[in-house]
Amino acid sequence: ISCSRVEPRYVTVILGPKGKATKIENPGEQGCCSIVTRLEYGNTWSAGPFTCASRKTGLTCSSSNGHGFSMSRASVTVK
């Protein structure tokens, strides 16, 4: 899965089914599109080995192998 944050700095995070998530600072691609999938606050999404939860404090995604990432306006962390 991949997730992008546009503000305050453009960052993309990619999480595969194996290994640690990859954080790409200023990926150089064009920010956003007309059709964007967003996970509204308070909702959870799951597919295959991935689970994401959206809260007002940020988005947290993980894979079944224990790796994942957290993304908010304040920070982006990968594990």
C-alpha cells in the first residue's frame, strides 16, 4: 500500500507485505488527483495483510509481519 501526505511537506510512504515501510521525502511526483481514496476519521480499513486506522491524531497502518507506519501533519514514522 502507499499513502501520501501533501501538507506541510510532501511525503509518500510505501508498505509491502514483507519488510519495513519506506518513507520518501519530496517524491517529485505530482501531488494529488481528482479521485483520491481517503479513510475518514474513526474508520478502519483491512485487506490482505494490511490494516489502517484513521483518527484525528493521524493515520496508522500495519502489516501482519509487524511493520508499518504512522502519518500525521506533525510527523511521519516508519517501522
